[in-house]
Amino acid sequence: MITAVEGVKCYGIKEGKNGLGIVVCKGKVAGVFTKNRFKAAPVIITQEHIKSGEIEGIIVNSGNANAFTGEEGLKNAKRMAELLAEKLGVPTHKIAVASTGVIGVQLDMDWIERKFEEVFAKLGTSREHALSFAKAIMTTDSFPKEYLIKTEDFTIAGVAKGAGMIAPNMATMLAFIFTDADFEPNDLQEMLKNAVDKSFNVTVVDGDTSTNDMVLLVSTGKKKVNRETFEQKLTELCINLAKMIAKDGEGATKFMEIRIEGAKSDEEAFKAAKVIASSLLVKTAVFGNDPNWGRIIAALGYSGVEVSERLDLSIEGFKDGRAIGRVDLVRDGKSMQNEDKAREIMKNSNELLFRIDLKVGNGRGYAFGCDLSYEYVRINSEYTT
């Protein structure tokens, strides 16, 4: 996947809850970071390091977030950057650092320094190298998240991790995207922000914003390509990674997409969709295969967007990408009495699409999410034990 991009080498290892991954990727860089006020040490360091718009490598650890760890945490994040910089013979500020895991615990730097040599020695460009990195950065993820787009003119590939602490507020734990298309850092930054707003920022698992969220976009090549085409593919890639995160929500049994049309504006449509996807009552109803559409109506009512009682609401079900069926629940503001049909669709589906027409304008928007299950409670009640 990411090694399909010219100029990208990587490798990673996973030992129990701890992982370490390295990417060598000389090029131009842009980044989007968590809005949590308690920014993790690696976020602080990386935000400073990428100000030059250039990067030589990325070092990532999993199992420990290095967040809320004070001066020692900053020192350890800097040391991680130094390890890779020294090997590459480049300034420390050319290295990005990322961490994910438990908050409030100092890094085991002895383990990181020991394993660093092993990982660096095995850097390569094969499919296996890319997969080892994807696995190294996982925590509660049940599968690695990778996506690749190849066109006649350029290649773009990304890897992400995230299953919990996912909210529509820079809503991925970590994502690293690489391309051989050549753009200046300012252009990369603008395109990345636009893509994140349409992907990771409309994705909900549990409504919690991590201290470590980070998305980096690195241009390693010299291919001159059309900006509009590239931005479309970048957004497509980010949406697919975001959907993987929602599908892998901790304990999730169902993925759900909320599509709003007929809103006063696109902004209001996205806002309404995110409120519905974030509703605990909606999420638990989806888990229980309960077509309680009144919970969706209630969420719309408190979302702060303009609504109409003449709205339409339908549900579609899919099983592993295969259509199961569609049924109208509300039409022109009236119940269609189709709850039994909807329940059967929900029972036989692992993906649900809710379509809502607010009938107050031409705005469109969407959000991705998942149900809330007993397993989510178990995973997060035992996270540090």
C-alpha cells in the first residue's frame, strides 16, 4: 500500500500492546492535528517540526500515547525524533513523531531504543513492509486500515489506525498519507484540510476526541498533476479510511451512514448528520435492531438546524456490500408503519444507510458511524488492565 508510492520505505513490529513503526519519506509535508487542548507530546513536537514544510521520516509508537506526561514526555518525543534523524543524517526537525495508546504514562524508552535498531534495519518497499507498519501502529483496532489509489498520472496511498476515541473533531487517531504528486506545502495543507473535513471530521464512534489525533500528507515525488483531480482522489482516500475506522469501532456490529438532503445549507446538512451519528440513543437502537426512528427525529430537533415536519426518512441495509433492502419509515412527516420490515432489514445487515430529506433547502451532507454494543463497554472498562 504506502510503499507503492515512490520514495517510501517502512517497517514495523508489534510485541503485545507495544508497537514501533518507521517510515522514510523525503518530501514536502502538511498536517492536521487534534483540537483537544491537552495535546500529546508527539503532536506538539510534530506541529513544530513540519513548519518548514519538509520531512525526511516518521517514527510512531503504539501502546503509549505519551500524553499528559509533562517535560519528560516532550524530552522522550524529541529523543524518538533524534533516533531516526541520526540514522538518516538529517536535522531532527525533519522528523515527525506520533504515539497512540494509554494517556498519562511515560514511554518505555529503553524498549523503544532497543527495538529501533531492529526496525530500522528491516526498512523496505514490499507489500509485507507496508503491512508490518500498518499493524505496528494498531491498538484496539481489529484490522489494519490501508487504501491505495493509482491513476495514470499519480499514486496516493494511506494508512490509518483508530477504533475508539473517535469524534467528528479531527476524528482519527493516526493517519499517514503519501503521494508522488508534486505540490507545495501550502497547497498540500489546504487540500488536506478540505479532505479531512469531508472524511475524518464526519466520523463518529463514541464522541471522544483523542489527545493524539494526527493526519500527515507527504509528497515524495515530482509529478505535476491537476490539483482538482488530485484533491478529489485525496478526499476519496480519506473517506475510505474514515469508513474503515467507523466499521472497526470498538465492539461495533454495524456501520451506519447518515445522508441528509434538503437542508438549508451544506453546513447544516453535515451538522445534522453528525448529531444523529453521535446520538447514543440512535447508536444503541441500531445495535438492538430497533427501528425506533423517533430517536432520529429527536436528534434532528436538538441539532440546531432548520427542520420541517414534512421530512422523509428511509433505511437501507447491506450485508458485506450486498443490498438487503430499503424501506420508507416516514414520508411527508407521517409514519409509514413499516417498522417490522425495517427490523428485518436491520437484523440481516452489517451496514445501514439512513436517508433524510429535510425539505427546507438544497443542502447536502453526510456522516459515518457505528452502533454502540456491550463489547464497547467491556473493551473500555478493561483498557489499562
